[in-house]
Amino acid sequence: MGMNKYLVTLRIRGQLVKTAVHANSATHARLLCQYQFGMNCVQVAPTQIHSEGQGYPMLDDLIAESPPSIKPQAPKPPKPKTVKPFKPPTPEQMRITQLKANVDRQKDALQRERENQKRQREAEQTRRGQGGY
């Protein structure tokens, strides 16, 4: 398969420019232009040119004419805040922390048990009250 000549309309620095590209396929011509001028540069899909009489500049001529552009750099992300290490607790401090947690768990368990017994007493009273009628 030989190289074909394709007409591509590009947007270069805000201006539409028609150029000719030698490529194997229309997709290859589009990829060549995107590689050279950026992803959104192709404005009109490449079309194959059959006659040589049209005087469109070649892609290589456009590249030679265009001065090197300065690409804007993305701003640097802010530096993450450093996490300051803390001293591990001593065994005595760990024991106190666990005892406090145990006290809280025991209080919750005691309250749940009291509520369960209260519900059971109320259910028993309602059953006795209904059974007599």
C-alpha cells in the first residue's frame, strides 16, 4: 500500500490552515497532525487528494515555518502537610485507655440489659392482662 496525499484543515494559533499530508490512511494523516500540533488541532477530517494541481502547503513546510512555541506548564500542586509522629503510649497509658474503654462498654451493656428486662416485664404484663378476658 503506497502513501496517499490527504488534505487536512488544522487550527494553528487560532487560524485555520489547509495543508497536505502524505500518509497511509486518513486516520494516519489525522494522527500525524495531532502529534505535531496537538490533540484538538484537526478541524476537518482528512480527505484524500487525487489531483496534484492544488497548491496546498505540505505539513513539513508548516512545521519549518512555525517558530517553536512555549508550552504553558501546569502549576505545581501544593506540598502535602507533613504528619508529625507522636510518641507511642507507654504500657501504663495503654492499660488506662483500655480500662476506660471497658467501662464505657460495660455501661452500654448494662443499659441495654435493663431496657431488655423492662420490655420483657411489659410484655408479660400485657399477656396476663389479655388472658383474663
